[in-house]
Amino acid sequence: MRALIGEVIADEEGRRGYHSFLAICESGQLSEIKEVLQQQFGSDSLPSLSLQDDDGWTALHYAAKSGNPRAVEYLLQQGALWAMVDNLGYNAGDVAFSMNHVEVYQIISNHGFRAEALRLTMEATYPEEEGATEAGSTATNNARFLASKLTFKTSASGQRLCIDSEGNGVMQGWETEIMRETAKRLCEPFLGRNKTSDFELSILNVGFGLGIIDSFFQQYHPARHVIIEPHPDVLQFISDQGWPDKPGVHIYPGRWQDFLQDVKEGKIQADFDVIYWDTFSEDYRSLKGFFDNVFDLLSGSEARFSWFHGLGATSRTLYDIYTEMAEMDMREAGLRVSWSKVPVDGGEAVWEGIKRRYWDIPSPYRLPICTYDV
């Protein structure tokens, strides 16, 4: 008999009963699922729907496997947690997607979208007190990341790496094709205008990393190429690589929030034709904060904006949810998004020596290009 982890069912009868319930969920028999939950409602013998077996599967995982959309919908209504992951990191939506249960997948992803939108709204309304997020990994705490030591090196397979003190990949060479295609889609529309005497291309990049996209930007000969970078080790790397001496390059040694404040105070002129955003150790709230300001940084109706869309890229369900959420928030910011796909080579070799994978889905990268919604 499978063990149960997380919550503990004290008696053998309860354990057998819950295993029987999981089997019913796997069969997708909605009437039987309802019968069990209604009979046991309010009883101490009914464990939480978040209880996991030894594979990390919950009742919702099994219902998703069954392919019965009504069973999945009912469990979600009863409080099943859509985002709980199994021992391999898969949530119930990922299970449904892998089995091509399209309607089930849509139900779970829609539920997840609503839940994430509510969570982000609540966090914006009731922000954490200062100091509440001081703990945590460099991958999730920006202040801790900015104080950490970074290492720039080349892996055994020849991949360029920027790694933080915890072994997290800040930027890796496998992103090169994504950056090449992003720079192309952002800058190529200006090639004709760039040849005229009165037009000078102006680019803003937020977050340098290894400088991959900035190298591609330079191929389009911008008259003004502003790079925002707050990390002291990256700033030293920028200097060592001779970036301050490149044509049109201006380094802003600080956070993008400080840059925005300087723009608002009239210390820096905005009017950028191209803007790209790719920071590390900042969550979706930070990205949305930039979304809310990017319209005022653009030069006009032909200007273009993009960001590294790795949001939720450890789960196909999360990736779909954050794709939809970003598109919604861009519309609210006055911009429309067009998407294209870039193949990703995210095999085992590229993660050698990396503690935390920030891309772990067998799907193409979705490249966003944002323009005025006119």
C-alpha cells in the first residue's frame, strides 16, 4: 500500500479509505467522488484534499489523469489546490497536459489564472512589511542577490555562465538564440529609418547579465544604448569587457526603480525606440511595476518593448498562466503583445553545475513584442 505524506491519517481504516478515494478520483467517477465527500463532510475521518501519496500525487492529480472535466471542476470547488506539485515538480494541470486532456487542462489553468490574479492583487493591496522578505534564496530575494558574489566562467561543454553564490544560473549561454531573435524583432523595423540622416536609434536594456542581447543590439548601431545594471560584480564585468567605450553605450549603475525616478525628476531623458527587460531575482510584481511605466519611456507609436519571458517556465501550466497574465497587464498598460516561438535547447548538459533551473518545460520559448495599442 502506498504511504501518505504531508498530513497523517492516524488509523489504518482511514488510510485504506483515502487510498480508495484516490482510486475513485483516478477512475473519474464524479458521483462516487461526491458521495465520499458528502458522506464524510465535517467528519474527522476525511483528510484534506491536499494529502499526497508517496509519488506526491493528490486527489486532483488523479482526477486530472482520469480526463473527466466535471470531476476536476468539482474537486477544485471543494478546495483542491491546483498548484500542488508531485515529487517530480508536476501539478495537476501538467498531468492533464501530458495526457492531452484538453478540457481538463483548460479548467485547471483557468482556475490557476484566477487564483494567481487574486494573489497578486492581494499582495499589492497588503504588501509585506519591510524586512519580511530578508530571508530566502538569492534567486528570490533581490537585496540578497545584489549583495552576493557572482562568478563568470565557461562550462566544460563550452557554455558561458554567470552564477551566483548559491549556484543559481543568473544567465547562461543557451539563451543566445532567444536573445538574437529578440534583438532582431525589436530592431529590424528601424533599419530603413536608421539609414536616414535625421533618425538615431535609442535602446534601453534593463539587466546586463552576460551581455548577450547587448552584443546583438550593437549590431544595429544605436546612437544611444543605455544599460541599467545594479550588481557590482556585473558592473566590474562590464568594465572589464570594455563596454563603456563602445559606441553610444551609457551605463546606469543602479536599479531600474532608481532610473525611473531619475526620469520622472527630469534628470534623464527617456524616448527609447527599443526597451528590453531581463533582471534576476525579481518576481512578476516587479515586472508588472515596469509594465506600468514602460509606455512613458517609449519614443512613440513605432517603438517596441520586450522582456525575457521565463515566467513560470518550470511548469507548462504556470507558463500558460503567466503568458495570459502578462498579455492582460500589457493591455492595461496601453500596449498589445504579439508572440513568436523560439526553439529552446534546455537539455541536461546546459544545467550542469546549476542548482536551480529557470527553464524546465519541453516547449518553445514565447517571445513577446509589445507595441502601442492603436
